[in-house]
Amino acid sequence: MNEGHIEIRATFDVLKLLGRRFYELLQELPSLGMRSVHLKMCIDMEEAGKDYRMYCETLLNTVSGY
């Protein structure tokens, strides 16, 4: 956290593990003085397998809701 800016670096597994709680965390950040949030995420496409849809839906819901 630096002057109202935060950068989150994680693998996409954080979306699977935290689900809605990750979205709720992002919703709380403005009330803590955050002016911007940068997400930097990576995924191993071979390991993702059948979870593509879940990752895509969760990321889109998180970004659109923020």
C-alpha cells in the first residue's frame, strides 16, 4: 500500500480459494483509503483444465463489481 494505491499479485488460484471473499475484500478497500487497485494475476493454462469458466466468471464479476 502506497499513498492510496495497492497492487495485488497472485495466481488465479486465489480466486478459487477465496471466491466471494476476494470480491468482498476488494469492495472494502475504498473505505480504507484506497484510490486504486492493480491486479496482476497469472495462470498455468495446462493446470487450469476444466476450471477456465470459473476463473473467467469470477474475474469478470470481481472487475465489474469493483
